[in-house]
Amino acid sequence: MRISAKADYAVRVLLELASSPDGSLRKEQIAERQQIPARFLESIMTELRELGFVRAHRGDNAGYWLSHPPELISLAMILESIDGPLVMVHGSSSDETSYAGIAAPLRDAWVSAGNAFRGVLDHVSIAELVQRSTEPLERASAG
């Protein structure tokens, strides 16, 4: 498993948008809050828009919004969209690998690892992560 900087930044962008009170943010706000280099963020925002994760609006109300409710966006969806298959062996998806002889069962191990990883990430949504980040604040203000 390897998560690229681009995929990590993409997740952080979507978290920022999901946590915004009015649902939208400008690129500059996202870059500042998550300390993402502006040029890199431009590329990520273009890709997130092309992949259908965000919408953009220009003009007086310029900014970015999530295209889908955050409950419907899982970490697995984001990572696979940005980086490709979650588990890769020699640049190919684990289910596309094959081995001869004594190493033949290794393919199944890679596929199982990928399925386990996917199982976790499929069940973690952007909404859940936003909720987790606000829970300590809610407890502190209640006490």
C-alpha cells in the first residue's frame, strides 16, 4: 500500500469542503488550511472536478463544492480514482498477477491484502472523518 501525496491532498481537500459551514471554499482557503502548495492544489482541483468529486463556480460566489453528499464518498473511492488499484504488484493490480510453482499462492495473499484494505476504506466516508474531527471539540464545549 502506498498513498501518494496527490491522493492524500485530495482527501484533505474533500474533508475541508465537507466541513465548510456553507459547503464551499475558495482554493486559497483550502491551500492555507491544509498547507498545500497552490500550484499542486490547482492540479488536484482540476482532477477532482474531472473525476466528479467537486463542482466549481466562478464569479462573485467563486469556489468549490462537493458534487455528492460526503456520506457517499469513501476513502477507497478517492484513493482508487487518484492512484489506481489499492494494492499493486510490479505496477499491476494484485488480481492481475500470477506466479509459477511454489510462489503461486502469493497472488492470493496479495488479493486478500487488497480486499482487506479496501474493506476498511470502503467503510470510511468523508462525512465520518469530519464527524470524528469535531467530536473532541463537542466534548470539550459540553464539559
